[in-house]
Amino acid sequence: MKKIALFPGSFDPFTKGHEDIVLRGLRLFDEIVIGIGRNASKARYFPLEQMISLIEGAFQHEPAVRVISYDGLTANVARDVGAKFLLRGLRNTTDFEYENGISQVNRYIYEDVETVFLITSPHLAPVSSSIIRDLHRYGQAVDTFLPYKLVDQPVSQQ
């Protein structure tokens, strides 16, 4: 049976830290579905369609990775895509506290799902999407932190 993991997140933007989790996760899973959750109450900085395209481009030579967007509960999406695992990255203990509660709820909704935590590689631990958004918003170069280039990519005006 194929081991499929859903790697959920807002990925606004998708960073080298996220890429690292996916690449390391490919050693554990046959397929990884990167799921970009849509949150109607939260405006994105980078447009969803742009991020899907950039992530797909970053993994264009990795047939075991695909990208989707979704609404609704992550556990239900995992069930819908045939994933028995949720893949999550942890940078620190604060991430663990937050992710632990979510993993318990996901297991309540979909009892066959297991959450697998990978510790972020040390050199990528300080990188967060919110820091990258702030740098980009104020005109600083951010390509060093991303597995793709943001050349001429418009920022959402939401």
C-alpha cells in the first residue's frame, strides 16, 4: 500500500524550510501532497495561484510531490487524498505546543491519520513565512530563503 502524506499549511510563502521537510519526508513516504489551506478570514500576502505555480515549479522534477489547495478541515482533506499521514515541521518548542493540539484534533476527526513531525534542519530553523513577508513588504531581497525566484511576481493587494 502506498504511503501518502499530506503536508498542510498556508505556505505564504513556501520557504526553504518547507522544502527541506518535503525532501526529507520523501525518504519516509511514497508521495507527498502539499496542501495549501485557504482561510477565508485571513488575507494572503502572496496570491494562492502564484504560490501553487511556484511550488510546482520547485518540485517539477519530483514526481512524488503534488500541490493542491483546499478549504475545510485538514483531516478531511487527508482522507480525501488517501493520506494516512500528516507531515509537519517543527522549528522549536512553541511549534510543538501548537502542533500537538492540532494533531490530537485531526486524529479525533480521522482516526486513521498519524501526524509525523520532522525537526527543521538547524540552519533553516530561524526562517519563517512571517519574517519573509515582512522583509519582502519592505523591499528586502528574500530569494535566499525561498526554493524559487520571486522575479516580477506581484504581491496580492487584498
